[in-house]
Amino acid sequence: MLNIGIIGIGNTGNQIASLGKERLNIPVLAINSSDRDLETVPKDIPRKLIVTNDTDKQGAGKDRKLAKKYLKSSVTNLIEDEDIVGLMDSVDVVFIISSTGGGTGSGISPIMARIMADKFVDTKVILVGVLPVNGEMLSAHANTLEYLDELNTKLPDQTYMLYDNDKYDGLMSSYKILEQVNNDIISDLDVLRCTYNYTTKYNSIDDRDMMRLISFSGRLIVARLEDFKEKDADTVTIEDMLIDRLKRNSHVEFQRDKKIMGSGLITNLSQPLMDEFDDNIPKVVDFIGDAIHGFIHEYVTADRKEPNNVFLILAGLSPINDKILKINDRIAEIEKNQQVLLDDNAIDKENLNALSNKIADTDTVKSEKSVNIQDIFADFDS
């Protein structure tokens, strides 16, 4: 089994790192520019505050540029920190996780991925980003586009995973969406560390195979079909269930261009299901495309009461251009709505000015008093 760890950056990354420690008992570390957010991280997890001075500990406030200033002033101490060095030296793979729409995580995670990969060459670095729901504010979408642009232009050889809170929007409350996506991420990492690659006499994916699979440049996706019954496959084939899971999971929807470098199929099936299942998965291949490199791990459960699981790993996928177009559309929609509000506000000002003139014409000025022009302008942010 591969040794994995998490560096969680920003509030989203911190919470996912905490969950990774709790569920998988793996080494994790939390980085933030807000001391208040770091207080929510369990005490047994190393916590690192990045700031420009001793008093500025209030976070980046959705400002990616400010977050980068924090990192720039802290990075030398950070990469020499014994907790970080110890984590990186103890794992085969580290996942650097954050939201894409915030300030701290979005701003510094891509840079950290590059720094850590260059400094700790024996550890595979995988970047993990969580995109906001479509209804989020303009800054979240603008930050996401900047994050994705850095990913595509500054990190051309990076392996990365992208999750989308919007996949569950409208299906559950906001905090439930966060819980669901966070749990999905940890469950996917559990698959990638070979937890389900049980000893088998059939085709196998060993640690070296998995490292090769998750090291292809580009996007990485995990589809999980977990704990289903033999009778479930009577009416719907396992392949159809897999395709449905690829369409309906928390990953950003992948490009349908059928470009894929590697695939890994892990099956934990009862003998009757294994006898009927075609591990060449022709229907799935028709849906996703032919991978250049393919890996298969087949395990037959010893007891038919054991859970039936199938996991599909797709590696070296294309950038999420379709999603980027949707984000651009959302930004255009927000800006259009804001312009309407500005226009409405301008009309109000015209009416107010006309009313003020009428009052000035009919009212008599009774007395004078001192006026502080600068304070008035300051009141109006001018």
C-alpha cells in the first residue's frame, strides 16, 4: 500500500486534512493565513500560520495576491519546517488540497505544489482543487479562473484532481455539500493508496503500477462503485453503473474528447459476478476513450457476504475547458446583473438630485455652520 499524506491549505484544505487524519490515519498538515481558522483544526495536527508580520493574522479575505505575499514572506521557513520535511520524507504521495475560489488556498496551492515538487523530488505531488457552486459570488469564480489558468500555464506537468461543489447544488444544504465532497475526496484517496488492491492470483496493480498510473501529467479521476449486491447487477450491468457513476460524482465533469493516458480498474467481486464481468469494459471504453496504458486488479471475494466494489481510475485527462466556459458564462451573468443595479442606482440619484434642487428652491437657509469638506468626501469614499 502506498504511503500518502495531505497538506491542506486554507479553510477547505484544513478541514479535508483533518478528515484524512480521522478516517485514514495518515500524516497531514494544515496551512492558513487566519489564526482563527487554524483553531478549528484538531490539536494533534501540525498547523502553520503564514503572515507578513506578527499582527496580520486575519486571513486573505478572498485576495489571492495577498495570500501570495503571505507565502512569499513565509516560504523559506515553511519548506525547512521539521513537520513539513518529516511529512514529505515519510510519504510516497502528498496531496495539496484547497478550494479554488477562496484567497489563501486558491492563491498559494499552485505555487506550493511546484515548490514542494522541486524540493522533495522523491515524493509525488498531486494538486487537488475544490470548485465553488455556480451561485457563488463573483470573486469565487474569478479566483477559480486564475487558479485554473496557473494550473494550465505554470504547471504543465502537474497531476491534479478537481472537484465541484456545484454537482450537489440543489440536492442538499450548503454544509451538507461540503461534507459530501470532503468525504468523496478522502474516499478517492483511499482507493489511490491501494487499500482495495487485495492479494490476488489474478491480474494485479501493485504499488509501482499505481505510482505510474497516478504520475501521468494532467487530470486524475476516481469513480467508485461500492458495496453493491449481486441482485443489483441483474437489471443494470456493472458497466452501466460505472458510466452512471462517472456522470454523477463530485468530480468536475470531464471533457468528452476521449483523450486519456491511463486507466486502472480494481474489482472486488464475488465469483458469480466475476464470471459474468468483462474486465475489458467495452461500453465504458466507448464512453471515455481508449487509454494508452491500462492496469487491472482482480480480486474474488472469499465470502459472498463481502462487499462488491469496482473502482475506475482515469489519468492524464484533458483540461476542463467546458467547465471554464460555464464559469465565464456565470461571471458574465453576474457582471450584467451588477450593471443593471448600477443603472437603477444612477436613476435613483437623478431623482434625488432633482428633488434636492426643488427643496433648495423653496427652502430658506436660516443659519450657517462650519463644514468639513474632507470628512464628507471621506463619508462617500471620495
